[in-house]
Amino acid sequence: MKKYFISAVAGIAALALLPAVSSNALEPPIQGDVNLDRTVNIADLVCMQRYLLGAGTIDTSQFGITIADLNNDGKIDVFDYVELKKIFDEWCGISKDNVKIDSRFTQVDVSIPLGVKYARPSGSASIIRSVEDLEYYLMPCHVMTTDGECLTIEAASQEVIDDFLARYDDEFFADNILLLNYLTGTAGYEFESIQYEGDKLVIKYYDSTPYGLTWYQPLPPYIAEVAVPRDLWADGDYTWERIEQPVEMTMKTDFTNAITDDAIINSYSKPSVITDSAELDKYLDGKFHAGVEMSLKETYSDEFFEDNVLIIDLYYQKWRDDWITSVDVSENEYGKIVFTYDRKFINGFVDSGIQINQVVIPKKQYRLSDALKEKSWETPADVSYASCDLYSVAEINSLKINDETIKCYSKDGAWINSDEEMETYLSECMSDGMIEFIFPEELTAKSYKPYVDWDKQSVYVWVDDDIIGSSHRLINSAETDDRLNITLSNVQPLSCMGGSFLHIIRTDKTQSGKTVGVNNINMNNDMPHVDGEYNILQFGEYAVMVNQYTFGNKNVADIYRLRLGGGPVQYSGYDYIGTVEFADGYFPVKYNSSYASYAEGEKGEKIVMSSGAYQITIENEQLTFTYKYSADSEYTEQTFSY
């Protein structure tokens, strides 16, 4: 069957070649049905055009001018023609802003017969304006080899040539031009877009071969075909652009505060590409509470990874920062997946926790080895960080700690641009003996002094009071036009002992003088993050925490046994016991800071703790959790060893 491309002002003779907007008969009056044939099609456009040119009429005897007065201004004029043209263009897809016209790729043969060569000698992209142009394009060419042999190189098989000449005849070229491009052999091609950019028609296409697919026999070339109505072409400029195959990816975002310190630290790292269940297990381990892991593992199973690749990026949102983040994902010019974050300030409470942004890409399309993260409001900054515990410095040097040894526990930050400025700053914070240890004239293995090229670098220093034993780590540094933002993770033990720390940021000189914002994220590996509804049940040497939350398809309560501390430390650590699942929407665990009721068996062998909605029994190194699955269900129990 021949394919025709009809311009928006084509003649009446072409009307039979186009289907109507609707195949169903429509009851008049229908706006746009100018010729009253109960359909809206190109015949109505031609009818109105003839009327406006004085070469035809519009029958208004039945329904008045309503059928042709598309802008409802009480008259039929060129503006109504423009509106009708828009309706027609939206249907047929022909417009200069977005050319949606017939296009295809034709393989020059189903295979390459022995001894046959297919190619074009030059100018693979051509404008075909007539049958003669097409015949010339499809002619074979002859090449003389160096040993005197004459080779015939075919454009396509005779079957393909006959098909071209049947589809593109004189009738076609009366209203259209044909753009052809001879492409190398591969598994297939697809068009990404065909549209005008100004006066230039840009044709973008890509090799649709599934990633990783290889073949051992040569494949026949393709001829790419794009037909353009002549009234849209007007001898305009055009270009073919071969692009990388677009990635068909989907993204969803989940939010949770059932996290650990590892999840927060990981949220400042680049996204992770996961290709199988083993990699997912390794990625999830230690970042989230059990219910989050269970939900993600059920969603991304072995069956999922047979056909897909998963990219996960975490974003940490702080409590009460009064802004929310949104994320878009795209493929950049280098073929990498980029997560771009933006933020919107709001009036109200913002919860703290982790966005888990998940992108799914079909495995047959995956060609990426890396993924990136960008924040629209800032860019990464290259800095180095060091810190030292002033109390530890004094102890190592056998210095007596007093107001002279450590003159202040905190001091505002300052930019330093020379050794002299550094010594002046430190002299206000500590004794000369401590300065000599931290910044000795001769560097030793125990020196804290960073090497600084003052001609190219600057240093930002500050002193603050913190908990002795803290471990500081730089997890993110970024800059705006007038600000340098530093994010530190402070892993602290459960203790109330105070100390004093010197912090040193080294960066290039272009940062000197900027306002520095230091964001401290206080962490404690000795206790789990508990941000859901929870209850602590305690008696004697036993303390059990039950923390309930939801994520994905899971509504769970995690159970922990808390290890009791001493002195100012209430709990010195915890052990994960297990997880109990509840029905969707059922929340038996409520926050309660008071101790629960208990009962003790003989010689302390059995302890029963109850919050009212559930009961915990500890006996012989086993914990039994008695509970209802839903509000109207019977009680059941689950036993865990610990």
C-alpha cells in the first residue's frame, strides 16, 4: 500500500487518502465540520480556504455560522481558519514546531549474499525530489581495484529497490520531498525526534542494538527515510544527528527515618549501581532497619535483576531545616545517569531522614559504568580536613591541663594565609608547648601540621568544645558564590565528658574570605536511630526496645535488647533481636518513657514485660513476643533466640 504525505492545503483530490478525525458519525452541529459531512478532516480545511478566497461557500442555513466560527467572535474569517488548521495539525501531526511524519529504516537486504557488496560511494545523506533522483540514488556503482578488477557495489537488493519505487512515485513527489541517509549495518535503528530548530530540520536517530549484543557475521546497511511535505520543507536546511540510544528509565522516591549512621554518611556519596541480588544485599547491610531491607529485597528480587539494573541514591534531609528536596534524573552528554536535587523552602515542620531514590533501567539498555549526584544550589569544593583533640595532645606531651595549656574551649573560625597568622590564632587558644607539638619547625610522624603552599592555598581554622573520644570525618564540602559549606560526621560515645578540638580546613586561595558554614551531624553507633513509635521495657539487667515504623509494603516493629551502661551512660550498646510484622495501618506500639509492668519467675529465670498492647517474655536466652497481627485478630506469638 502506498504511503502519501499531504500538505495542510492540499487539493480535494487527495481527500480520500486521509482518514477522518473520528471514524464514528457525529451529530451536527460540530465546530470545524464546515462541509457538514459529520466528520472533521482536511476537506473542511479546504472548504474554509475556498470560502475565504471567494471561490466557495459555507452552508449556514441549518446551524448558522457556529460550525465555522471556531473562535466564537461572531464571524468567519482567517482567524477561524487558523484555529481549524491547529485542529487538523494536532490530528495529522504536521507542524513546523514538531514534524511528526512518516519515517522508517529499511534494511537493504535481509542478509548479505556471498560476493555481494552494499554501500554508497559518497554523500550518503541526500535530498530526493523526484523519481529520477531516487533511481539515481539506488543505482549500483562500479569500482576498479588496484589489480584491474571491476567491482559492482549495490545500493540495495532488487526487492528493496522495487519497494522504494512503488512507494515513492510521481504522485508522492508532487507534494513531498524525501530525505535519505545510508547507514552502516547493525541490529537496528530508531528515530529519537524529527523537528525544526528555527529553520533547520533536525533528524535525530540512534542505534537501537541492545547493549552488549554482538554478532560475528556482517549485517546489511540501512536506508533511513524521512518524507516532508513540500510546504513545510521550502528548501530549508536540514541535518542528521546520530545520538546515543536514550535510556528508558523509571524512578520512584521513598522516605524513611528507620536508618543508621551508615545511611547518613552514604547519602553524601555518589549513587550506587546494583546489578544483582548479592550486590543489593551488600549495599543494604547496615544502612537501614530490618523492615526497610525486607521491603526493598522483596521489590528487587532475583527475577527483577534478570531484566533490569537498579541505581540507588540516598539523600539525607535534616530535621527542622524548613525546606524539602525534589529530584530529577537524566542522562548527560557523557552517558552517565545524573541525579539533580533542588530544594524548596516551606513554612512548617520538615522531618529528618533519608530519601531513597530508585532508578530502574532495562538491562538490555544499560551501558553506564557510573552515576553522579548534583545539587542545584551548590557545587562540590575540593578541601582537605584534619582535627586534633587538644586534651589528647596535652596528655601525649605530659602537659598539665589548665587554663594556660588550653586557654579556651571554643573560638570562632578564621581564614589563615601565613604561618604568622596561624601562630597568632593558636596563641590565643593554647600554650606555646602545644603549638610546638601541633606545628613544629621540623615535621614528625606525630605532627598535625598540614603542608600549606601559602601562595596557592588558604586555611580555615576553628576550635569547639565536643565530647572526648569523638571521631570527626569530613563527609561533604560544597560552595556557592559567597559561601563554603562543610559537613562533618561526629561519631560520639555515650558520655558527658567535655573536651576541646582544633579543626583545620585547607583549600585553594579562591575560597579565602568566604563565609564558612559547618554542619555537624552527631552520630552514635552504640544506639539505633529510633524515629518511629517506640517503647522501652526495662527491669533490672534487662531492657528491650520495640520500634514500629512503615516502609513500602511493610508495617513492622524491630526488637532490640539494650545493653546497660554505668555512671552517666544509661545504655552502652544494643543487639538486634528480630522483627515482627503487623497489618497495614495497625500501630500497637506507642511511645512510652515509663517502665512497663513486669513479673519475675523463681530465681529470676523468667521475666515478663508488657506495655498493654503486647507482651515480651525472656527465658533461657529466648525472647517471645506475644501480639495481635491486627486490631481484631487473635493473639499470636513469635520466639527469637539471642
